[in-house]
Amino acid sequence: MNWGAFLIDVLQVGIGLVIGLVIGFFVARRLMKKQMKENPPINEQMIKAMMSGMGRTPSQKQVNQMMKQMQRYM
């Protein structure tokens, strides 16, 4: 058995895995950002429904304030 060839093969597999993980991370990150931009996790109707469920009638100013706070934390 040739140990030099074995070590080269192991190194190639390891380097391939690292490169694949790095590329996969950046692709997944880009897709997640795109998805969040297209489908934000909360919108004005959800805020109005939430506040109505708590027994409050929200004004548009309150809804806008909540939306700004949500966008600041994202």
C-alpha cells in the first residue's frame, strides 16, 4: 500500500468537503435573504390582527411604529 497516494486522496476529499460547505453556506444564506425579502415574517395585517386579539383597536400610526421596530431588528 502506498501511503503517499492514500494521504493525497484523503486530503482531496477533505478539501472538497470544506469547499462544498463554504459554497453551500453562501448559497443558503443568499436564498434565505431573498426569501425573507419576498415574504417578510410579519406584515401590517398580522400586527392589526394581533392587537385586535389583545382587545385594542390599533391606529395606523401604531401599526407603522410596530413595523419600523420589526424592520430595525431584522
